[in-house]
Amino acid sequence: MKLLKIKHITPIFAAAITFVCHQSTAEASTIHTVKKNDTLWGISKQYGVSIQSIKQANNKGNDQTFIGEQLHIPGSTNSNEITVRQSAKPKPANISRQIIYQVQPGDSLETIAKRYNVTVQSIKQINNTAGNKLYTGQHLKINSSILEKEKDLMARLVTAEAGGESYKGKVAVAKVILNRVNAKGFPNTITGVIYEPIKYGYAFTPVTDGRINQPASPEAKMAVEEAISTNGIHSDWLYFYNPKTASDKWITTRQTVAVIGNHVFAK
């Protein structure tokens, strides 16, 4: 059983931002607005950067783009695009969360630290312990964080999966993502969960068909914030599907825990 306490960290930005139209430095990031027939390959050639660097800068898991999408081009020196130069690069805003993790058979400090992307020393420090021994059932406090870009990615998926659902339904979809991060058998990061590959594409249909790249709605962003702040409630919600459109019969065999709007939630 995993309980989570949320505390907000307010980042302090000491960056002077200026807009320039000449050659950028290593601190500059060019904004490219996708036009008809644009591809990541063509854009990468235009700016002299790699496709992978563009995908990483924009938190993209595939090569799909849509007209009007704004892409950050790292390290570009193109003179025809507006660039943003920062005299002091701000750290990404994040939300700090404290997880109460219950040790499972076979766990070690190393495996737990890797799962939550923290150090063994940080786990020892917050739990006031010097040794490496664990016992099954032991509760460990773990500090982790969610970056702004991960929240945006979640909100885009919520928009694509539950755009027509109620606010409550949007929060529930966001909770499924967070619950998978904390559950065994799934990737241990938000990005990993959303871009988890399966046999015929990705675990979430909007990633496969490219709808994940559409901007998030304001309500979806609010739903993500609420899901994060109440993480740990309904922690067994690991799946959701629309029974009218679901083609995978396996998902319908999972135990139903809630029905919200058009979605069935299961564990």
C-alpha cells in the first residue's frame, strides 16, 4: 500500500528574458511553428539538429507533428525564427511529493531508489537509517517530484482520452497514470507510462494516433493538478476503457472499481 503526501515547491526564477532575431547562443531555444508538410526530419535538417534532440526538448515519444504545433529547437542558430535568450536559466517548476512505500519481497534500497529516480542516500537520510537492510512490510518515506513538462504531458493525454468527459472523469484518467507509476508491472515515470509500447503501438491510443501532440485543455490541466494533490486516493485504479468502443476483450475481464461517464475504471 502506498500513501502520498503532496507539498508544493515554488520555484524562484531569476531570469531576464529578451527576444532576439539574430544568431542564438547555447542558452537559446528557437520556437518553430509547424506548417503543412513539415516533418521532424525536415525540421531537424533546417536547424542542423538531431530529431532525437527535438523530441527530447518537446517531451515527444514519436515523430508525429500537427499544423500549428510549436516546437522548441535546442541549440539552433537559425536567423529567421524568434528565439528566447535567458541570462540565467530557470529550473523547471516541479511538485514535490512524499511517498510512503511498503517494502515488498525482493526489494532493496538500490531497486527502490531506481524505481523512483532518487538516490539511496536520500532514502536513508529521510528515514534516519544508516544500514542497507530492509524487511518485507517496512514503510519507507521517499521524496520524489513531478516536472511541469510531465504535468503538461499528462494533461495532453487527459484531453485526448477524456476531452468529452466530466471534470471528475478527467481527474480519474489522470489518477490512472499516476497509479501506474507507483504500481509494479508498469514503467516508473509519467513519461514512461504514457509512452509505454505494446504489441501494436502504445498503451494509450492517443499516443499511437498522434492526438497526444494536441495542446491540453485548461480543464485537463486543472484535473491533473487535482489528481496529483490527491494521489494515493483510489490507488488501485490502473485501467480505464469505454465499453462501447473497447476492442481488447482482456480489459473487460479486469475487476471494475468505478464507472464515470463513458469510462469504466478497473484494477
